[in-house]
Amino acid sequence: MKKVVVTGYGAIACNGNDTDTFWKAIMNGKDGYTDSHKFLDEKFPFKLCGLIKGFEPEKYLQSEEIAALDRAAQLGLVAASMAIQKSELDLNSVDKRRVSVVMGTTCGTNLAVEIKDFVNNWYTDKKQVDTDNYTQYNHSSIPNAISRKFGFKGASYLLGTACASGNHSIGEGMDLIQLGEADVVVCGGAEALNLLPHLGFNAMRSLATTKCAPFDKNRDGIVIGEGSGVLVLESEEHAKARGAKIYACLKGWSANCDAENITSPITDGTRCAQLIESCLENAQVSKDEIDYISLHGTGTPKNDEAEANAIHLSFKENALRPHVSSIKSMIGHTFGAAGAIEGVISVLAIKEQKLPPQINLSTVQEGLELNFVTETNKNASVNNVLSLSFGFGGCNIATLFSNYN
């Protein structure tokens, strides 16, 4: 099988409008939460959120691209531009028929629907919508915008496996390369802040009131954020032939489902443990070689319980050996972008040999004890990173990144 490597990465979140700023904020334990009423309409009923402030898409996009795209697609295209720039991919010489794009999202372009009032305009006597911005309603515009901007002619599609979508896209990208369908895959996830998930999580009483505190005894739910993470994957052969800098190796991935309940994982951790076992087997990496686990860690009771139980079931007496943390404590839950942003973090942890901290963890809930990196970043030997994602509907994804050297 072809070896798959990472040659580029890009990320934007509420605590950083470019990859370097984002990484520094994460490593300094700085969150990006804001009082949304400083930036959104006063009628927006939820104040605490991970809104990106001062977003300037014009630094990367043309005015006509901005006008044609919903905010989620803009975020995805900006992160992809960062990743492609980082990869130093020569767009004039690369065979664009062999470059694919796979992106994930949960809500997609719902923000365009809300802003343009699509439903009310259609189900009234007007029977019309703003046709000048029709492309903004199209969820597939997220990957298609990337393909169009850079002229890529390989597969270009969107995954909608809820909060596992971003990580799922990375796994799909690996498969496209190993199947010989592509030499390069631009993959990740994008999500914009909008009202629908706020209303849904509020109805379930799952929104945090003051902060996101995964695994803490006093945690009370999630903070919803927005952002995008994108990786450039290549076959090792293609990367070496063009003299690319290689930042990590994507060793393997796995997927399964625990769809007994649309909103709740199986809390005993059995399905997630099986996911971990399968991913390690696919990657041919042993448990005692895992240095860091990038947790899904939402701050909701059942998710945190299922994840901690899974790690204990899988790693058994060595469950406290790998370091772990959840960056959602700093950027909130970015849904379809979450696993992709955490993929960028996984690659950077290997590149920089540093582990990101988890903030807001004062007292770990009894039974959820793990080897948390808390409050400050940690220098460490980071050779293998396991990244976990879980989505509504039961979709579970694990990816495993390794030090190429």
C-alpha cells in the first residue's frame, strides 16, 4: 500500500485567524469565546459562542468568490488556501486530474438560508429567492469552491457525517491515494456559526453557560464554535518526487457506528474501544506506541464518559500512559470542522514536539481519569497521535498520525 504523508495544513478558529496565530493561542491555553452580542444581532438569543472575529477572507479570496460563497464555504476555502500555500504545491506543474478535494460539514450552508430567509421567501406569495446568490445555498459549494479556485479535476465531494465529518474526510483522502485514484488530496472540514444547532442543543439543555470544561466534574455542556481545518495529503512517492517538506505520515484510520440513540453514544465505551483497536491494527501501531490522543471531548456528560471508558477498555492498565487533551475547551465544538482542526493539531504536535493543553479542567470527574495535559503546553517526544471524533447518528472516526522521520 502507498504511504500517505501530510505536506500542508491550514486552520482558522475563534482564537486565531491564521494557522500560526491559532497554534500559538492553543499552546498558550487561550480560548476565543466571546459575547456574541458584540458581533451578532442583539436578537441572537445565545451569547456564549466561538465566533471568529475580524475574519478577512479578502486576504485569500477574490471579491467575486466572497460574493458567491456562504461563510462556511469561505472559511473552508481560506483554510484550504493556507494549506496549499504551506504545501508549496506547484499549481503549474501538478497533474490537476490527480488532485482531489474531500470536505466535511454538519450544517453546511445553513447560514445562507437563515440570512437570505430562503424558507419564508419561498413559502409566501413571492415564490422566489435571491437567485444572484443561489450558490450560497449549496452545501457542495464547500469542496467545489476549492476545486474551482485551484483548477483541481479529481474527485470533489462533501461528507455529512455530523461531528465526525472533518476526521472522516481525512480518512477518505487516505483511501483515495492508496486506491490510486489521486496523488494529492485536499481534505478537511468547515463550519460557520448559525442558529439551528444552538436551538437544537438548547432544547436538549446541552449548552454550557460559562465555559467549555470537558471531563470536569462541574462541566455543563458544549460551547458552539466555527472554523475550518484542512490538510494536504500526498502519496510519499509524489511528495518526494517534487521535493516537498513532509510534516507527518497518516498511518491509518477506521470508522464504525453506535447508532442505538441518535444523540447519545454507547456510554460504556465498547464501540469506541473497538474503533481504537481497528485503527491501531490498520495503522500497524501498538498501543504502547501512542504518545498523545486528541480527544473529541465535548464537555457533555455522556460523550466524555463514553470516550474515557473506551480508552480504559482499549489501553487497560496503560490507559494513563498516553497524554490526552481536548482543544474544544478553547475553541468550542466546531461540528463538521472539529476533527479536521484536531487533525491539524495532531500534525503540529508531531512537528513541534509539543502537546496542547486543555483548559478549564479543575477537578476531573471520578471515573474519567486520564493523563490530561492541563493549563500549559508540554514538551514531549511525540511520534504517534491518535485523533478521535464522534458524530450524531453514531458515526465514529479515528485517524492515526505518525512522525515521518
